[in-house]
Amino acid sequence: MKENMRFVYFLLLSFFFISCSSGRKVTTSEVSFADNIVVAHRGGWKKNKLPENSIASLKEAIRLKCTGSEFDVRMTIDDSLIINHDPHYNKLLIEESTYAELEKFTLSNGEKLPTLREYILAGIKNNTTTRLVCEIKPSAVKERGKIIAEKVYRLINGLHAQHMVGYISFDYDILKKLVEINPSLSTQYLEGNKSPEQVKADGITGVDYHFNFFKTHPEWIKSAKKNNITLNVWTVNSVEDMDWLIANEFDFITTNEPELLFERIKKNPTAAGWKLKWSEEFNYKGLPDSSIWNYAEGGNGYGNNELQYYTKADTNNAIVKNGKLFITALKQTRENNKYTSARLFTKDKAEFMYGRIEVSAKLPAGKGTWPAIWMLGKNRSEINWPDCGEIDIMEHVGYDRDSIHGTIHSKAYNHIKGTQKGKAIFIKNPYTESNIYAIEWTPEKIDFLVNNVVYNSFKNEHLSTAEWPFDQPFYLILNLAIGGNWGGKMGVDDAIFPATMEVDYVRIFEKK
């Protein structure tokens, strides 16, 4: 009799894991979530114009092999758990409607409004890569949220799907209830009003905040990593934000654009083995951060017969706003100079030796402009130029449209002798779009790049410091000069002012 019972039990257990007509349920041992950071927000709906939170969009996220697919759960008045983001569905308030009333209205692709049971069953069939990220929506009645949390947990547990599901919510009490039921669950808080330390103290395993919270609280990134709190972020759809989050090695990024995020992951320096060491993201307002930036001041021509007067701490010439640094040249008389502008540098505050130095910037157009992103050796105040070394990451002169230059100067190689080592490259849309200007600097060579394309390379000849003074820390300089021996070679067009260089960020990477 006992042997017969064991046989029946074995048959039942086997039946649970054997394929059925619509697909195959996956066992715990078979699941290996995709090794990427992409969480499809409400599924992979946007590119193919599928309904958000539909089973079709879930299947698309699984097809893309996203590491996660997020969906939203609400409860009807008759305690049915359904998948929908907004509190209303087809103008009916979900919490005050029955499921029978709601399911009369299909999704735009003809699907019925999915229940949580249907959604989970669809998500665990033929899926070994994509975690189901369950957002439990807060209820208008506070205590009802905890009831919903428990019902969601019991349903998923009853489907033997806990190994496939993570939980997120804006309602902190919902997450605490889940932790109370099962402390081993993957849980992430969405609201953004608690530090990683607070979240950890309450047994919640991660934070999933809007990306702006991390830009205003960058210390939370380090804190989360230190405390082994998973880092997720929502909802990230722009290239600029994706690149910043990838560089900062977030565990997950939630997006409506999973295909784009996959592309950005491949193009990010981290994919080539670089690790972010330092950055200036300009996530504040007003004057440039004085803990990072110094000002050059005066109008002495700067060795090149330049025409501008560089001002100090003047927001007319250097200001941070909207997440960018704006360096603006004005037709404005100061002392004997016809123009004002700004030159910022990091000497004694942020200096670097080796690594990838990259700056995203949009350049000013017009004859007479001479924007530059460059570096000088730390010992510049002790020895003369060019002995200290100079690395011109990007120089542009306005009369030579659509070209930028990358150059090194040293005692042996410099423009005074006409021996500088530099090259120019055509660049599309430098005035209307931001481009990434970078060097990759090692003890053996310096590569110059635009948008990750190497166009110039200078190798260490292992002769002397006259050729290679690039074995010491260098500091960064951002400036917009007007006129001068090179920039003013074809004169200055006074109709171009104000002329502005916009800098999105400065990032310094080191090899992992």
C-alpha cells in the first residue's frame, strides 16, 4: 500500500513538471536568470506596440532574455488579483469593481485582462532566464495592502513559483509584511525616501528608486553596495541615463526600452573591462563645484594671443543647470579684452594618471571659437610647458567646421617646433548633439577616441621624459577660448555670441 502511494505521489509530482499544451513549467534547478541588468517595465511592449502588462509583452521580455519583467498587481472588490498598472481599468475603479465587470473589456491585442494566476502560469512556462518582478500596488485602504500582499504570496507559493518571482512596492508596509511571511524573498522598495541602511535594517533586500534620487544622493550607491543591498532604478529610457547607470554598475535597470538598453550595455566602457573611478555629473545648480574646479582669471592671451578675459565665479560665463555645465563666451569688454569666457581646471583637487578619461560635450559653432578639453602635468607649476606634458583630448576651431583634433605635446614634440603628435577627425553634428571625447591612457600609449572610435594613438618610445612625460598625474581643463593664433586664424565673427560649450559629464575609468 505504501509503495502504491509513493508511486501515485511520484506521478503527481512528475505531472507538475511535464509539458502541457501551452508550454512547460520550469523547475527551480533549471532556472538561471539571464546575466544582464535589463528589467522590462510592464514587459517588452513598446517596440512591437503590445499592450503593457499583457501576457504577450511578458513573453516578449522572455524572448529578449531580459533578466526581469516587471508587472503590476491590484485586487478587485471581490478579491480577484489582476494585472493592471492604473487604479482604473476602462474607466472602472478596480478596487470597487468585480473581475466579471472588468474582464468584459479586452486589451488592445484581444487578450482578456489577465489574472495573477494566469500571468504567473504563463511566465513560468518555457522560461529559464527571466524573473517575474511583481509590483504590488498600494491600496486606498492602508491595511488592505497587507492583505493583498499575503494573498499574492499565497497564490504564487501555491503555484510553486516563488523561485521565479521578486517583489517591489511603493508601500513599505507591504514589503515588511512579505518579509514577515518569508524573510528570504527578493524585495525592493520603490518610494525613494529611505536610505539603504534603513531598508536593510527592515529586512528588505533592495532599493528600486527613480534614477534622479541616485543623482541627488550618489552616496546611496556606495551605501547600497557596502550593505549588499541590490540596486535597481526606474524608469530609464534615455541613452544618457542608461550610460550613467551602467557605468555605476547598478544591479538592474528598469526600462521601457529593453532593446536600447542591451545596445548601451555593449557600448559602455564597462563592457571593455573599465570600472568607473571618479565622475563629475553636474547634478546641482549654480556655480561649478568649488571642491572640484578652480578658475583661471585674466586676459593675458594665455601664450596664444587669445582675445578673451577669463572670469572667476561668474555665472554669466560658467554655470551648472539642468544637469550640465555651460561655459559661455560673451562679447563683453573686460579690461583690454573684447570678450569674456571661462576656463575651469582641477589642479590639486582631482588629478589622474592612466585610465580612460571621457567627456560628453556639445560644442559652440562659429568662426573664432576655440573650445578645448585637455590636461596638463601636475608639475606644471614647477617646470615649464611643454616639459610638463599636455594631452589635448579634444580641440576644435570654429573656422574648421566638423573637425576635432587630439594631440600630445612634450619637450620633444610640440607645436612650437611643429613636431606635436596629433590628428584630426571629421565629426558629425558637433554643434547640435553631444559627442563623447576620450583618451585611453596606459604606461605604453595614449589612444584618442570620439564616440568610442580610435582616431589617433601615441606610443611610449621608452626614450626619456622629453618624449614621454606622461608617467605622472595630470589635471583636467575645460575652456572656451576666443581668437588666438589658431582659433582666430580666420578672424572672429561677432555675430556668433553668446557662444556656449555644454558639458554633460566627466568620467574617469580604471581597468578592473
